[in-house]
Amino acid sequence: MTFGIVGLGTGIGAIYPRFNVENVAKIATGFGGLVFMLFSIGFIAIVVYLEAGPAYRIILAQTRHFPLIPKVVARITFHFSLVLFLSAACFYLPIRIGISSLEKYE
């Protein structure tokens, strides 16, 4: 999740740059900063939603000494793979868009 949030911050910062700011603290309150905060909160909420169920199943199986059936293991693997894909997309896509935005800015 760290790579996804860093990618969002870097990419959105490149999409909405503010090079002529007198006070650095004003960058976070600009449009790009607010967009980054909203996307980050959404990303974190989706990851928590996708991982809460599988984590609960794993902990429940360990504490009650129940084996995980293959159907549950497949579902857990799918959810964790989805989180991995989402993190990679949140890293790659904003940076790619940010690079093209900065190239147009020049």
C-alpha cells in the first residue's frame, strides 16, 4: 500500500504542480493536495475492505484450529492479488500521467 500512496502523491503532484508558492505549507491545501488526499483515502478504504474479510478468516482459522478449505484459500488469494494489482496500478498510472503532464508543461 505504501507504493500505491507514494505513486499517487508523486503522480498527482506532477499533474498539478505549484512551482511558485511562497509558503510550502500552502501546497497541501491546493487543488492537487486535496485530490491526492481524496484518492489516498479512497485507496486505503478499498484495500481495507478487500483485506478485512480474508484476514478475519485466517485469524479465525488459526485461533480455532480449523483448516482453511480450498474455496476459502482461493478467495483469499484472489483478494490479496486484487490488492497487489490495485497497488501497482495506483503506483504506475498516476506517475505515467504525471510524466506526460510535466512534458506538456515544458
